[in-house]
Amino acid sequence: MSKSNNTRTAPAALLLTGTHCPYCPGVLQSLQALLASGDISELETRNIEENPELARELGVRSVPWVRIGPFELEGLRSEKELRGWAIKAASDSGASDWLNELLASGNISKPLQRIKSDPAMMDALLALFADPDTQLNTQIGISAIMEELKDSTYLSAIVDRLGELTKHDDARIRGDACYYLALSGNPQASAYIRALLDDDDAAVREIAQESIE
């Protein structure tokens, strides 16, 4: 294990490699450059063939696999890209960017697992949901996660925040917020849903009516 002498706050990194992985040396070199520049504070490397229990614990099936701060990254990554994630690890928008990358590629299980283990990740999910520019694949992923969380404490805890989003300028967001409120199973959601029965958008009114029924 190596450590940087740079005192600037920076995330630690973990790299999992394989003996016959053609991309692992390049990712290792990039991470070593980030360590030297102080973009990461610590770098630990493990070979999954020598540490199969760690790979199972982390759910890693292919390498190179990198964790920078809270973000898990799979596959070949450039030095520039890795540096970007190191910077995002200390930013408010970083978690949303990480979720967006996973959801856009159709990966639902990892974000869902992270939300269940760290409810604060729901903030990042809501930030993505509330952004009208969020791409379609990510929107579909958000909806899938909300459906998986139906009647859970995770959804019940954000009823008031979803209620605020029923007043969003974007009709799609208002309609989806209504749907997610219905999924929450929280009686407090009813008032927010009923308010949408008089929404300017016909599709939103229909969703509200279906949610009540």
C-alpha cells in the first residue's frame, strides 16, 4: 500500500486486478499518476485470483475494477476519467453522476443496493429525477428503482420531497412524482396526488386519477 504526502483532502482508491488482464497495468499506471499528483490519497491493489474472498464480498466479476471514494468503476478507464471521478468523490454532484452512468447503461442492481445500504444516495437519485435533461435510459432506471422500493421506508421517507416535485414546471416530472407517491404506500401522499387532479396536463391528471383508484 502506498500513500501520498499531499495533505489535500482526497479520496482513497482500491484497484482489483487479474494476472492475465491486459488492461489492468494501464489502469494501475494511471492511478499511480493520480497518487503522485495528490488526486487520490491512498492506493491499494489486490489480485482477485489471490484474494477471491474480497472479489466475492465486493461482487466483482471482471477486472480492472476500481473504487475511488464511494464510486465503483468497472473496465478500462483513462487517467483523465479516473481523475474526474476523484474530483467528483468530494463534490455534491458526484453521486448523481455515478448513478447516472450506471442507470444509463441499464445497471439497476448496484444503485439499488447502494441506496438500501446508504439512504443518503436517495438524494442523488432525486437530483437526477428532478432534472428535466436527464436522459431517457436513466429515467427508466429511476422508475425501475422506485418500483423495487414500493411500500418501503425508503420511499415513505421522501413523500414530502416527492410532493414538492408534483409542482415542477415539467409535466413529466409531475406525473412521475405522482406515480412514485402512489408506490410509497404512505397515507400522507394522498393530498399531493389529489392536488394533481386539477393539473393543467391531461396525462398528469390521468396518472393522479389512476393513483387514487
